[in-house]
Amino acid sequence: MPIATPLTTLLGIKHPVLLAPMDIIAGSRLVRSVSRAGGFGILGGGYGERAWLEQETAKLADLSAPFGIGFITW
């Protein structure tokens, strides 16, 4: 059952669940699973390693559900 909150409306998701962008642990496979389940998958961008980000975002190119990318910024 979807839960409507200001957050779910803003992000266009069914459930107020956000995946923590855990560096390389939150890869495309986990992002896809969370987003398809109605939450907001967030790819773990870490410090912005370009090759890894290109590889993982390419795997999400066909994902129609919303997702984000989280980076470590100090």
C-alpha cells in the first residue's frame, strides 16, 4: 500500500524509503531493486570515480523509476 507524504510526492515514489548512498556498496543492482519497489534508490557515488560511475549509470539507463546519486563531499 503506497504511503503519501510530502517526500513521496516530491520524489515521485510510492513509499518513504530512501537507499543510503553507501559508496560502491549501493551499486546499480541495489538502486534498481529499491526504485522498482517504490522507494528512492541512491547510487553510492563516493568520491566521484568516473569509470565506476559511468559503468553503474549505464546499467540504470533503462530504469524508468526515479533514482539519485550521492557523493561524499567534505
